[in-house]
Amino acid sequence: MPLKFTSSRFGLRAFTLIELLVVIAIIAILAAILFPVFARARENARKASCLSNMKQIGLGLMQYTQDYDEKYPQRYYNVPGGYMSWRNQLQPYVKSTQLFSCPSNPKNATVSSEETGVNSGIRISYGAPVYGTRSVFVDPPGAPTSIAAIDSSSLTLAAVETTGAYSDAPISNGFWSTCTGDCVYAGHLAMGNFLFADGHAKSLKPLSTLDSASGGSAGTINMWTIDNLPFASGAPATNAFNALKASQTYYQ
């Protein structure tokens, strides 16, 4: 016979305290089981949105190279009152500043202080790897990198997720080796999204982008340089390993 919610004053049975506690306990157990599932589902959706951002940026990058003799943008160049970064140079092709904002990244609302002009509101969830002339986006006065100069564009990083105070990603520098794990962002269920020089994007663990000789798990491939060779031995290689290891450990 089904229970009826009414007063015992009329002779009908009401819930006892023990029964109510049992129901509450069951609800609490179900919530403990389901909440992590919901959280993972939400993060998977955000991860997919971020990956879509990077793929669209990659398409814009490929269109840029076709218009500029198969050369990539410089990481920045000087203009009156500021800089025009690689993000700003891609704006005619992506036509959106929101593409540079990852929904999970804690710095997704941070505006680059380096930009100038009509696109000065660009977010900085994504940074360019920086390693002298062995980067996809080189600093001036270095000549822009050409597609032909890259040994394997599908294995060379053009942009990565970052929350570092510096808007791009010079992981071989000493100040990045002191990160507590929040420089290279890997908050998508312990994975980060990475954009490659051929325009495709992929989710990876941070250390899987670094060559094994430097402490990573990418075999002989260092995805942070256009020749896929390791960073210089000593401090640069050690700094890169420390930064990526800290990130991977932080987001486990």
C-alpha cells in the first residue's frame, strides 16, 4: 500500500525520523556518485569548445600563410603605442577576439596589455612557444618562419594553452621553470589543447610534447622547435622539463 503524506491525527501513518534519514542518505550517496560525472561532462564540453577555438585559429593561420608567401606571422612587431602580436595579425582571418578565450582557463577574461589598435581586447588563453629563430612565430628583427623551414608541421607547436603572467610560452626560460604548475594549462581533465603549425589541434599531456632525452615522452621529437630537435642542453632543456612536469603534476 503506498504511503500517504498526511497527519497522523486522522489515523494515517506518517514518515518516521529513521525513514527520512534513510531517504536523505540515499539522496546524498546518489549525489556523490553523479556530481563527478556531471563535472566531467561539463569539462569535456568546455574542452571541445576550446579545441574548436584552436582549430579555427589554425584555419586562420593557414589562410594567412597563403596570403604571405607561405610565411607565418612574426610573434609581434612594433607599432605606434604598442605591439601587433600574432593574435592581432590573424584577426582579418578569424574575425573574432573571443576565439582566444578558453572557457576553462582561469585567465580567459584577461586582456593582453601588449596589443594596440582596434583589436586591443584580445584575450590571452593561448600563447606562442618562444625559442629564438627555432619558433613558428619569431621575434623581430628575425625573418618570418616559412612553411618550408619546418621539418614536420604536424609535429611542431604553433600555440599552447597558458595561464602564465607572460602572454606567450617561453618554457625554456628560467622564470618559467619556477612555475607551480599553472603556466602551461592542462586543466581539461589533466590534458591541454595544442595548436600545430599545419593548423590542426589536439589534446595532449604536457610532457608528451617534449623529447625523451629532455625528460618528456615524445621520443626523439621536441614539438617546441621547428626542427623538432631538443632545446640546448643544460638550463634551457632543464627549464622546459621543469615547467611541463610542474604543469602535468599540478593538474593530475
